[in-house]
Amino acid sequence: MSYCTLTILASPETIKRLRLIASELGREVDELAECSVSEAALEYFRHRKDDPAKGGEE
């Protein structure tokens, strides 16, 4: 499995929200951000046949 590093820009309000969520869930802000990115990509390819994670064309 290969990974890449992403840098995201988030508003101060979003950072405050993520910090509170992370604290309440006992998780790291980076972990929450990674989950959000993963879910967005999964949703994008949900009904497509060319999902590269499932052997479709890249």
C-alpha cells in the first residue's frame, strides 16, 4: 500500500470544530481529516466502473 502526504487549507472555524470533535472522540485531527478525504473519494467513485482502487483505469 502506498501513501501520499496532503496539505489542506482549513478555516479557523473548521480547525476549532475538528479539534473539539477529535477531543470528544479521542482521535487526532489528522485522522479525522484523512477519514473525510477517504470518504469523499469513495463517494465520488461509488457508482462508477473506473474506480482505480478496484482495478479500473487510472
